[in-house]
Amino acid sequence: MHRNRRLSLPALALGIFAVLSSGVTRAQEASRSFDILTADSVTVFGDVYEPANVKRPPLILAFHQGGGDARGEYTPIIPRLLAEGYAVMTIDQRQCGGVFEGVNRTVEALPDGVEYGFCDAYPDLEAALSYAQTQGFGRIIA
């Protein structure tokens, strides 16, 4: 005879938090950081996350929303993409805000008073794609 077990809400919440926390830690440990120079001479900072034991994995270029930052937006889903065998590259574009409460390293490195609009980030995307093409991954998905 099978009995249904009920979990208390606090126990369920703690279990979900443990799973998410362990995934975030694994993703952070798997990353390597880089910086690239755009065609208009802005230094853009990013991270690459690679799955274990996958030779030439397909690479997902994950570009954050306007008003965001890459780590804040993508850290929660990177573990799942790694588990599926994908590598993930993120960059902090030159246009950001506090949407995900993270730090945009590219914006922090800009000279005081320099601000960019959403469409100004296009050279950042081009530079990320060019960099990705030199890194030896399989197909690239943007």
C-alpha cells in the first residue's frame, strides 16, 4: 500500500533552496572570466561556463536584458544548461541598471560620467561573438 507523504512548506522551501544553491555554486566554480575590447574601444567583461567531460560543446551566448547584468540574470539557469551539455558565455554589456541586483563590471569600468543607451551595446555583442569563434567550441547559439 502506498501512502502519500506531505511535506511542510518550510521543508519544501529548504529543499528547493538547497538544490538551487548547489547548482549556483557549481556554475560559479566552472566559470572562467575574460575581457575583450570592442571595435569602439570599450572593455567588456564576461564569463565562460563549460560542462565537465564534453569535448567541443555547443556554446550559448547569453546576452542580458537592457538594465541588467550577466551574472545576476543567468546564474540561476546556467547549472541546467551545463547539465544538458552546453557551454555558456555571458558578457556584461555597457548598458545596465539594477534589474537583477548584480554588478555590471563593464559599466563599473567606464570613465565617470560616461553612459550608453541600449542600442550602443551592439559592438559588445559583435566582440563577444568574435571572441567565441576563437575559443574552440562547437556550434554557437546566440
